[in-house]
Amino acid sequence: MLVYGKRLYGVVDKVPGGFSVQTLFGHLWFLPLVPIESWLVFEKTREGWRGIKLESISWRSVLFCWGRAALAIAGAMCALGMLEGFGIDSSRPVSWGIALACFGALAWSYRASRATYERAIAVVREHRLGPQFEATVEASFGRAVSPAIL
């Protein structure tokens, strides 16, 4: 069975409760292959997403997406012992070490893709999202929300 289509991947510049930058990819068996366009996503549901299409592709989002896919595949291959043909036996500790390193880097990539306060405010202002989103960013980063913003 052939599974293909379009799907959002590559979450970067994430502001909890606010928005994130994601890229729409053409995928084959849920493996992201071709970046199509990037979006500033406010909400995702089963039916789709709500957001603003960006003027250009976010290459940071694309690189995070492809990097995560590569780490997941490499980690799974090592954990399942599929690298035996390359001289790495799954019973050896090195194979498990590589798998753990891959999965650790994969988990770290989600932490590294969060927006900094400065980046989040820059995104809000660049796309003229308004005071409501500035207040969301302020609250997300634990800063005092100015009554003038609300």
C-alpha cells in the first residue's frame, strides 16, 4: 500500500500557546521529502490548521525536519540491528550507544527548536500579529504583561 500526500513537519520557533513555524512537505510513507511552503501555524486540528502562509520557505524548519527524520531512521536501524551489513552488530554496545545518541539528539532537537523571547517578538512584529500575540509571548516567557498590550 502506497501512502503519500502533504503534511506539516519541521516545528521550529515554537511559542507554547501561541504559534510555531512549520513547513508543508510532500511525503511518501510519512517520510518528508519535498518542502512545498512554510506556515506560521496558530492551531492544528484533525481537519487541518489555521495560520499564515510565509512568503518564503523556512530552511531552518526544513533542516530540522530532515535532521529529525535522519536521526529517527538511524536510531531505529541501530536499535533493530539493521547495520550488521556495515560491520556493526546489534549485540555490541556500540550499536546501542549510537541508537541512544540518535534518540537523545532527536529529543534535544525539540527543545532546541523553541523560539527565544527575542525571536518570538520579532515574528509577531514581522507578521503584524498585534498586541494579543505579544501578550501571549510575554505570558509564555513568564514576563509581566503590560495592561497597555491588552
